[in-house]
Amino acid sequence: MFASDEAEVAVLAGVDEAASAELLHEPFFRALAALEGHEGGSEWRALIAGLVVLRLADRRIASAEGGIWHRPQLVPESGFTPDVPAEVIVAAGAAVAAVDDQDSVAEPLRELVDSAGAVTADDLPERLLAYGHALHEDSRWPLAADVYRTALRFAAAPHLEAASAVHKLVPYAYDRLGRSLRLIGDLDGARSAYEAGWRAAYFLNDGYAEQLIRISQAKIPMHLGNLPAAAAALDAIIRDAAVSPETGRQRARRIKPLPAGDRVEIMALARHDRGLIATLQHEFNLAAEHYFAAWQSYGDPDRRERVWTDLALNFAEMGWHDTAREAFLVLYATARRREIRLIAATNLLELAVLDGQETLFESYRRVLHEAEQSGSLPADVAARFALYEGRGDARFGTSESARRAFERALEIATRHRVNEVTIRADEALAALRVGRPVADWSARATRIAGTSSVERITRAVRRARRSAVAAPR
């Protein structure tokens, strides 16, 4: 550890005090309790595997805290770490092997159990972050927060090897913890996590992490509905990244300015979030410009697909259905992640309903039903699919088939807290009960005029659509 600076050590070891007072991994126990009566199912097996592997990680953390650590030259003949019984490691591996391959946490859990069971576990925090990220992306935010806190406990433990590499992950662990806490409504916890992460980044002279956390902090006023404050914070970040690679504070601290690639990525992240705010404020032309600029700047393919999805949704909000359809078709044909392709299919289904294209509606419905039956449709997508299917049946089919679809949408949305779908499905069922038409809640009465810049973006979307059709899958 950095014994030369006690303040720095304190910052890097500053694990959330509230979490330390709670039962370790309580969110996992709560999630298991909620599955009472469904023991043995795929979700139950994934939770059990996660809990068992985290318990294994706890043993490694306790060993480090007790001063027990192992160098590579001390690998025992058994191949197992000597401070954890071999049967514990074998049991953790068996639990992970039982997780369904298509579950998004399967691969991160395999890598995590390999790390936690290794003689030297210096990459354990990195593997914990990957597992937490998979849980976060699957909207299992309480579980993700627990995993991030576990990574921070490991970083706070004494290490004989690779302490510097472990500490470099601390700001990012706090940033991810803050994101998960924000999404479960714990805004005070999120603020504390962001502040701790910013302090760690400052002490580590990690300018990229500092800017990343600034972007995350802007989401707090956004979450509270103070969109002007969030927009102003993001605009400041964009200006800082664009005007100068080195701020006055950086010069005073004598640290290197951000590399050009990092500055471009920070600007892309900020512009992506700025686009989301502009969409919420119904500034659709401004939103399209920010989304497209972010898409052009992103290096990460997953982020490019996400912002392209937001661009397509923005065009749908504008009433530009043809452009939105072309953008979603690009994702449907080329997206790397199956989840993104299914999101595109769900939105293409909705556009088919809005534009009265029954043949297309039936085509996308078949695709989505197959995904739902195979268990590969994420819960929020499944809720929206059922909602749009009900709307399609109300338009093309019978009121009875529409009622069944809306009831399915209401059940899924209530169980998984997809609040917007819960409201829409309830409204639709109320309309069917009294014989009123189901409202076209997504239809815009008039198409919003586009700026010349947005017209150029539509041409780029059209070119991307032609390339997607020509590209082999």
C-alpha cells in the first residue's frame, strides 16, 4: 500500500460504512426469499451461484485482512489456495456450472470463480466489477451494488502484491456503485459513492475517472427531474473536453492531460446523456445532434449500439417513423448483442402497429414470441412487447386477444416494476372493459420539423441502413 501518504490510504480504503454494518450479501438473500416456491429454476440457480462465489471471495478478503497472502512460487501441489478448503472451491465451481449459458451473468461468474479459487487472486476486483456490471445491465441493481461493495472491501484489504493495480480500480468501483444505488432510489448513497470515487480519482491523479464521475454526478439532478441543472453540468463537461486537453487545476497538480482518445470518449459519454435530457425536454433536434455526435465518437461497440437505439427512439418521438424504422433495422440486422436486436424488433413491432402494417406486425411478433419462449427476452422488453402486441391485436385482431396481451403486459410489468407499462396496460384494459378504443399513446399528431443538421443525420441513417442490408451476418 502507499504507506507514504496516510490520507491517500484512508481515501482508497474508504468502504461504505453503512454497508459494513449490514448482513453481507443481504440483497442476494432477499432475492432468494422472493423466489420461494420457484427453487431450482434458472434465476434461483444464478442467485445461488452468485452467493456461493461471493462467500468464496469473502474468505479471500478475510485472508488478506488477516495478513495471509500467497506468492506464485508458493502454489501448493493441489492447485488450490491453502487458506480456503478445496471442497469450498469445488462447490462454488459446481454452482456456477449449473447457471444457464444464456444468462448474462454466466460468463462473468465463471471468470470470477476461477479468480476467487486461484492461489493468487489479484484480479479478483476486476472480475467482481465484471460480474457487478452484468447484474447492473440486467436491472438487478441491489445485487450489483452488493458486488461492487465486495470489490471495494477487497481493495481496502492489505496486499503483498499488485496493490497499485487494485487501487486503480477503486474510483470505477465507486462510480458503478453510485449508478446502481441511484437506480434503486438511494440518492444519498449514490452521492456518497460518487464523492468517494472522485476523491480516490483525485489522489490517484486519474483524470479520466474524475471526468467520468462528473458525468455520473450530473445524473442526480436528472433523476430528481431538475433537467436544466443536469443539462448545465453536462454542457460544462462537454466544453471542458472540447476547449482544452489540460485544465488549470491539472497544470497546478502537475499531472498529464487526458490523452486525446480519453477526451473524445468523455465528450461522447457526456453528449449521450445530454441527448437523453434534450429528448425529455422535447428538444428533439438538439437530442438527435448529440446522439449522432456521440455515436461518431464512441469507440466501444456496445455504447455505439445503445446511442443508436436512443437516436432511433428520438426519431420515433419526432414522428419520423420512416427514419426511426431505418435506424432500428440497422440494429436488427447488425447488433452484436442479442438483447439490442430484440429491443429493435420490439420497436419495429410498435412502428408496424402505428403505421397499420399488419404483415410486419405478425412477422416481428413471431420473432419476439420465440425469444420469449426460449427465455432470452429481458423482463422490461417482454413487458413492452406484450403491451405493443395488445395494441396490435386491438387494431388488427380481436378485443379478446388484445385483453390477454394487456393482462400479460400488466403482470410482467408489475412483477418487474416497469412502471410506464403498468400504467399503459391498466389504461388499455380499462378502455376494453367499457368498449372504448385503446389509446394510441405513442402516436404524434404532427411531425416535428427537422433542422438542416438533422436532415443530414437522416441521410447518414439511410446510408447505414443500405450498408446493413448488404453486410453479411
